[in-house]
Amino acid sequence: MSAKILDGKSIASKIKEELRKEIESLIKKYQKVPVLVSIQVSRDAGIESYVKAQKKAADRLGIGYQRLVLPEDIDAGGLVEKIEELNNRDEVTAIILQQPLSERVMEEERRGNISKTAFEQFIDAAKDVEGMHLKNLGNLFYGSKLETAGFGKLAPCTAMAVMELLDSLNRDPREENLRGKEVVIVGHSKIIGKPLALLLLNRFATTTVCHIATSERNHLEEHVKRAEVLISAVGQPGLIKGGWIKEGAVVIDIGTSRINGKLAGDVEFDKAKERASYITPVPGGVGPLTTTMLMKNVITLYRKAND
């Protein structure tokens, strides 16, 4: 048995085509273009790569993309002022604050002048494209009830990307492919693990979240071995041994680390693919879908602002 590869690029390509048509229709309806503004306060190489991918996706879809690069010596108060200025600009649909922040801002955070989390909270919930504002996370907690009430579906982009990958396996639309399934998430970050757990619980998956304390008590292996769906988002290469994977499991590997110039995931890929039914490669699995979900969130905010 050898796992089928879950190709994030091909799935992202199909979704982008659907989004492009949707945006064309909405621009005709609302007579204005959605605008995503990127705020950057660090000259980080990872940010540069991510921003290029965002702009490329936005350009192809017909979304306006504005890049605001702030001085690295800006203080926390200056950053908050810029965020609030964008909140008050009617033409701005969505705002993303690129991470990591500058050394000066992070130093102020370390000294306790302001919480790192608080910067995300200064972005208006109605323009919070990453779904990290407390109001949007609260809506995620309530799940489908608020979606049907017109609040729309807005969640952190990587968590949404994972759900798209899992939904791509649901060949029969009459069958719920996650209901009751044993799903194990390794990693409980605020941008992936925690919101993903809520999305899965809203779909009635039997969800377990593992973290550093799970490993400290040597219980990680036993949880992984019973997972029908395994999702790992730690960034520690080889953390998940291939022999731990349950026969026929679906493996979503979000973790990325660089080893000898090459990207590697959390899961021992070569061994895991001999046991899994489906597995994501690193790179090329979740990553291509994350930027697409960012654009999908722009459209969600665009609709809510104009309907």
C-alpha cells in the first residue's frame, strides 16, 4: 500500500478559478474592487516570500493589493495608529499584519508594554482577514449557527486550508466524511491547532489535541497510532514516526523545517506513505492552499461589508 498524494496546488487552482468568477460578479454588483492591505514592520525573508505570493494571488483574482512597509524603528503606539487609520478607510476591505514584527515592537512586547496578541485585536473585526480578532474567533466557537444567521465563514487561513484538503476527499456529498472520525492534531497554536480543533468539532469529528506536555509524558505515540486523520503543525522534522501511522489514515503535515537547504515536515514521509491512504507532501500540500484561503476570507469580508 502506498498513499495517494494530496496535492494542495491542484486543489488551490480549482478554488482560485471559482473565486475569480465570484469576484468578477461581485465587482459588477458593488461597483468597486475589494482591497487587501498588508502591514509589514520587519525585513524578514519569510515575509517577503509570503507577501509576493499574496500579491500574485490577489492580482490574478482581481483583488487590489496594497503593501504598507513601515519603518523598522516604529514603536508600538505608531503601529497601532497605522492600523486604526486603515480601519477608518472605507476603501480598505481587509487588513493583514505580517509576522514576525520588528525587533523594536517585539522588545516593547517583551517588556510588557503591550501584548503581541493585542496588535491583532486592534484590527477591526470586519477587516480581520486572518480571523484572529476575538469577535471572529468567538463566531468560530459558535460554528454553523452563526454562518446560517449571515455572519459568514471566517477562520484562520491555514486551519481553513486543512479543512479544504479533508473536504476534497469527500466523494459522496450525501456522506459526512468527518463525523465521528478519530482526528488527532499535534500542535495547539492559536493560528492553527486551536481554531482547527473548533472547525473539526463543528463537523462532529472526535478531536484530540496533543502538545509539548503530551510528549513530555510520552503519550504522543499512542494518540497518533489511533488517528484516522492525523494533522501535525509543530515544525519539528521527524517528530512523527512513520511506523506510528494507522493503516489507511489520512495524514496532513503542516510543519515545515529546513534541513540541508530542503524543506521537511513533521512526519517521516517515506515510511508514513506506506501506511497512510492519503498524505500531503512538504512542500506542496497545505502551503499553496493557505494563500488561497486568505483570498477567500477577503471575499467573505467584502460581501459582509456591502450586503
